[in-house]
Amino acid sequence: MLSAVLATIAARDLLRRGDRVVVAVSGGPDSMALLHVLWEVRARLGLTLEVAAVDHGLRADARREVDLVRERADALGLPFTAVSVDVAGERRARRGLSLQDAAREARLRALATLAGDHGANRVALGHQADDQAETILYRIIRGTGLAGLAGIPYRRDVFIRPLLDVTRAQIVRYLRRRSIPFVEDPSNADPRFARARIRRAILPALARENPLVADALRALAAAARGDGAASAGAASSLSRRAAATVARLASRGGTATIDVAGGRRVEVSYGRVRVERKNRPGDRRPAATASIAIGGPGRYRWRAAGVIEVSEGAPAPPAAGGGGTFDADRLAWPLVMRARRPGDRMRPRGGRGSRKLSDLMIDAKIARPARGALPVVTTADDVVLYVPGLRPAEAGRPSATTRRQVNVCFRPTVPAMSTFQL
């Protein structure tokens, strides 16, 4: 789950080194997971965190939940602030608001004020992927336009939502594996509230017709935002049985590949789904292969051809495939190792513009049979950084202000690959 959250933060530019972040925590599973994920990555991202809990004054148990959040903040060594809001006053001031909407408006205003008072430039909220699907369905039922179909934004003003690409099931597994305590808000199961009815009754009924209905709703939101094809869109042409298998793999995290009918291969990588055609007799294009996430220093094997080594600090000794050094804080993590794709481009370090990898490989005199066997290392948002035998990319080039340097090099295991000639 950490890799998925880091990828979201990088792709959506939610956080930058030096940010001071107020983490809004209710004590529920989503916000408790948010707190601990950000605490785990705070040093890597250069963040300063503090914790805030909002007491809406609506339930007797609210004080106990605030105390739980205070205890977790103390255990993590983070500053804590409890904020009280007047929901009844909010409803009187803004006639027509439901109880939940009034609570939300009062909460967000209080958190934004707290952030301003404490010099924080971000407020992190715990909305996750299932909340997104429920919100889209809620708006469809009530009636909405294209703007409403865009769903919950990843970022608006000071508010960010780093968990929007992870599901409730992933969050619960994360909490259980780390023995993190949390409480359940009883209003989430109260049938008087429309969102509770959608979560408990309507979505499960729709899932019996289409196991990927939640993914389909999130894909609709992505299309309305102009984000391009989403996982559900890629998987929509699959049979129900294959789609259910893909959904299980996506919720589990990590990377996996399965073959399906129609000569296709489905790659599931950290919740994202891509469907590609497998090679057929006579095809010259390399077969699709699962990408491999690179979350930090280590050795990452690429087929039988060799190993990509990733290290921090001083550059590693030169390898047959050359190497590249990058400013780790300027890259979108996790990095990804994958096969070359048609149309891939890179701007070589010192070059004036980007060029096709195929042209760069020809110029570097890399033999044609070797080109398809070489790995391509990209950022989480698919910017090509490194290909063995080529100069590293201009992207992420270290500078005088670089604090953390990462080195990438290729160690071939196939003798003929040492010179990239076959």
C-alpha cells in the first residue's frame, strides 16, 4: 500500500519536500491508516507532520475517539490538537444542509483555520477509493452534471487526499498487519443516511451484476476529470470470471500477470490494470511482460538478461550497461522497470530534446536482437530515466542542491549482453 500511496503523491503533486502537513484523524480506519502511512514516509518525503482531531459534538463516544487519536499521536511523537465545531450552528446559518454536510463544512473550515494558525500548507484527509465510488454513485442517483462526475478531488486548496487510489480492503489489511487500533463510526452503518445505504445495500447489489462496478465508477470519475483511461476501462472487455480475478489481484497490491481469452495478457501493477495482446507466431514485437516496482535500493532481476542495481550515495562502479545518477527527491516513486514500448522517448542528459528510444539505440550501435531484451527504468509517472547502453535521462539530473542521490546501473548475466552485441 505504501508504494501505491507514494505513486499517488508523486503523480498528483500532492506533497513536496519541506511541506508542513496537518493530518486530520477521526480514529476511523481510513484516517488512522493515513496517519501511519505519512508517518512512515515522512523522512523520505521531507515532511513535518502534526495531528488534528475534530469533535463535532454529535455523539457521546466522540471524546473517546479523540483520546485514541491523541494516544496515537503521542506514540508517534507528533504534536496533537483537538478542535471542536458547532454543527448545529452551521445548519442554522446555512439552511437546507443535511446533518452530515453541515458537519463536513464545519470540519473543513476548522481544519483550514488550524493549518493557517500553525503555518501548515497542507491538510491531509483520509478519503479512499471506495469513498470515491460511493460519491459518484450518490451523485448519479441524485442527479449531476459532468463536473459532479469528477468525484472527490485529489487536491483542492490546502486539502489533499493521498489514499484515493487505495481501497478499504487494502487499508484494513495494512492496519491489521501493523496492529494499529481504530474505531468504527456507527453513522457509517446507519440506514438513515444515504451514503450508508449506498455502501451497505446498493453497491453490493450492483456488484452482483458486475464485480468491477466500483472500478467502473472510478473510471467514470477519471474520464470526467480528463485523466485518460483508468483500470476499469482497461479491464472492461474481460469476461466476468477474468474481471473478478483481476479485481482480486488489484486489491492485493503488488504486480501480477495473467493470460486471458483472445490472445491477451493482463498486467496488474499496484492497482493499475493494463491489457495487452500477446505475441502470435510471426510477431517481431517483444512479448508483454509484467513491470517491476522499484521502491528503493536493491537488486532487481530483469528476465534472464541481468540485474538492475539501485543504490544511494556515491555512484556504483561502472557496469557494462553504463549507469545513471539521479536526484532521488525529484523523481516520482516508485520507479518502474519494464520492457520497451513502441513510441517510448527519452531526453538524454545534455541533449536538447527528447528522441525515440529506437533511434537512440541505433545511434549507440546496440544490436537489433539485444534491444528488446534491455530493461527500461521509468518514474512512477512513466518518464524514461535509464536504458542500459544509453546516456541517462536529463530528468532528475543531480544539482548543487541535491541532498539524496540514487544510482541506477545494469549488471548483465548473459555474456553476449556485456557488449550489447549478439
